[in-house]
Amino acid sequence: MSDGMAAAPAGLPATAPQRGWRQRLLRRVWQTVKLLLGLVVVSAVLFVAIRYYHAHNRLERWWFGHDEHMQQVWASGDAGPIDSLSLHRYAFDFKTRIDGVRDNFSGLAYMPEHGQLLGILNRPADLLRLTREGELVSRHRIHGMSDLEDLVYLGAGKVVAIQEGRNTLVMFDLPAPDQAEVPEEAVRRWKLSFHDQNNRGYEGLAYDATSDSLYIAKEKSPVALYRIRQFSTLPQGQTPALEDVSHLLAKVPFLTDLSAIAFRADTGNLLLLSDESQSLVEIDAQGRLLGVRSLMPERWWDALPMPQPEGLALDADGHIYVASEPNAFYRYRPGAPF
């Protein structure tokens, strides 16, 4: 080496400059490892906070004051009118996962004629027939479909689903349990006028058989509610006339999105499900707020919140069912005789 500095002979202890260089290298490596470990931990915490606890949505609701409004509603302790479900009295019943379903479980509907539920998968487009305990009875491929977000049972064997990406309503006959497929030529279609390139379009369906009205929920940007009157007589291929009934949502500004809706045939009330707000809400036909129930676990250490609630159904006994992606099935029971 230059300047009279020679390398230490083999087998002799390293000189002080050599030891100092190695120590500095080890310190830098250890600092880099600690930084990477810290980033992994922070990323994991952020993933859980956002994916399961919806931290970004909570921040948005706090910033705009929606959480304060929601807390005022919960603190009121109002049991609601006699024709409300009294959602605050509902208790968590059980959670299960649908056998054979990995992900994309996005919609629910109740069939009173059969005492069973229908579920929908958006990719692939599969129709599920389920028991009220979440057990899979049969599975049917719906050909020519994709991105099916919700469905509703009209009665008399008629099923309607919505394609969010294509803004299209589709109708088909309920397949028999041993019928494996719904052929594409058996599906009727109606193109809806609204189009949203950001995939925040039509998300939920509900049906009022008495007035033959189909309700359609728009997810967000903005949250909206529409109605199609005399739906069963609508000719195939005709663009339906959408009646904007979003004024019914005026009392629930704390719902920052709508994931699903359900109709109460006995009262004409609507149930609204919000993924971002992790809330279930009941309003009447005039939009008056009748009840709110949080979907968050009562004790956060007992269970994680629903990852992405997307489907909603109500049976004749008052049980409420919620579908959550990827494949979770939840049931809530009324706190008093229904």
C-alpha cells in the first residue's frame, strides 16, 4: 500500500483502521436491517388498520363530522317506532365461511318461498343457493356474465342481478338445485343510463313487490338511490326510466358509501348497508331514520371487523344476513320476538 502502509501479514491481528472499517460496515448493515424491519412492521400495521379497521374511512368521517352525527344517533337510545326493527337490539349470532368459495362473495337475497338464501359471486359469475346457516346447497354458473355485485329475488322463480362494470340489469329463472348452469341465452338484459368509469356505480338491489318497484343503490361519489317503477312489465332491451329518490338518504349523511340494500315488505322500510361506515341503517318510506347498528365487534380483541360487507338480506323471522368478501357469511338475530 502507498505511504508506507502495508497490509497485515496473514495470521496477524487486523490493524485498527481495518477493524474500524469492518465495524462501520456492520453498523450500516444493522441500521439498514432495522429500517427494513421497521418498514415491514409499519406496512403490516397499516394493512390491518386499513383492510380490517377501515382507518382511512374513519379519518374521512371524522374530518367531515360524520362520526359525530353517528355517535349522536347511537347515544339517543331510541328504540324507534313500533314498525322498526330496533337495530340497536340486534345481537351477533354467528359467522361462517362458504364451503368451496375462495373469494368474490358479493351479494345476498332471501327466498321466502323456499326458506333459503341466494348468494352471488362476481368473478366467476356464480349463483349460490344457501341455507340460513350459510351451508351451500347448490352452485350454478351464469354464462355471459361478470362483475355481478348484488341480486334480488322477485318471487315466482325470478332473479335479478346487477353488473356494476357494465351498468346492466339481468334477469333469469331460478335454476333447479340439480341444474349446473344458467345459459347465456336464458338471461334478459336492461342497460342503465348511468355510467361511472371509476367503478363506483350501481352496487345494491332491493324489490318492493307490492308496488313492483326495483330500488338501485349507487355506491358513492355521490351516494345515491334510484327506483324503477313497474319493473316486471319492462320490455327487454328498453332503457329503464330511473327515478332519483336520493332524498330518502338525507337523514343518514354519515353513510359514506352504500354496499347493499334490502326492502321490508311488511313495513315498506329500507335497510342500508355501508362498508366504509361499518353500519347497518333502517329508514322508512319518507326517509326518516329508524335505527342504526354498528357492524364493528363489541370487543375489538375478540374478532376482526368485516373486511368488506357487500351483501344484505332479511328473512321472515327478522334475522339479518350479511355477506362479506372474500367468503364470509354473518347472521344477526333480533333482540326481542319478531
